Amino acid sequence: MRKALATALVSVGTVLVLSGCNPPQGPAGTVADKEIVHNPATKTNERYLTVRKPSGTTARFLVNPGTYDTCRRGSAYPTCDNR
């Protein structure tokens, strides 16, 4: 069961990487935090930004590596991603 699940996850991850999909854009706000989550089973990294929206609430969402590298803490998202 675990092997089948791991194989399925690797297959889905491979398809996403090869298809060049970008995650949906997150809400506008100020970058409050950045996080990289390493998945040892698939040997991949997921990059997340946390933004503080104008309403004061925060939102955490998945971003591509280019966006993660470009957007610094304290910068305005999505403006920081316009390269």
C-alpha cells in the first residue's frame, strides 16, 4: 500500500514538473515569511510564501522557485514577482 501510494505521488509530481504548471497566484499583500519543505520520499522541495493581506490576516501558498527567490520578506506580493 505504501509503495503504491509513493509511486502515485512520484508520478503526479513528475507530471506537474514536466508539464511546466505554475501554482495559482496567491493573494496580494506583504511577504511575511518564506518556507521550503523538503519531501524525502520524492526528493523534491516545495516553496511557500506567507503574506499578510491588507485586512491583517495571513495566507500561506505554494509558489514556484523563481517567485520564492525573487520575493524577499517585507516586499509587496505579487509586485515582487514582476521581473
